[in-house]
Amino acid sequence: MTTNKLFRECLAEVSPETRAEFELSFAIADRIDYLLKKKGLSRRDLARLLGKKESEISKWLTCRHNFTIKTLANIALVLEEDIIAVI
């Protein structure tokens, strides 16, 4: 998750529900970013694999747009890796 001091200070001021949502969104984005690096892929590559615009990938990975379950499933399929684990 981001280590920007101002962001963390602002996040501390929001409700626990909103904070949990942000933390989960950033954790998912961090996981996808990690997997891209691990596989030597760029955001452009992910966009091509998903049939999406690179700008949409950027919005997901900077948490300016929410993931849907369908999107997460498709990303997991094209990267051949789990994005999130449900226990």
C-alpha cells in the first residue's frame, strides 16, 4: 500500500469501512502489479491480454476505478495466478 505520508494522514480521518475498502483496493492493485513484474509484463501487455484500454488498466492499478469480480477473474486467468484468496 502507498507510503505517502499525506495520504496515510487523510486515510486515518475516514471511517473504518472506507479505510478497509481503500486498503483492500490497494492490496489487490499491489498484487496485480507484483504479478506483472514477476512475469515481465507491462500494463500495456495486460490491457492487450484483456482487450482493454491501457488507461483503464491504469485506473484500476491506481485505485481510481473499482475492480469487478468478473475483472478480477479475467486478470487471474490471463496472468495464470490467483489475485485474491478466499478462505
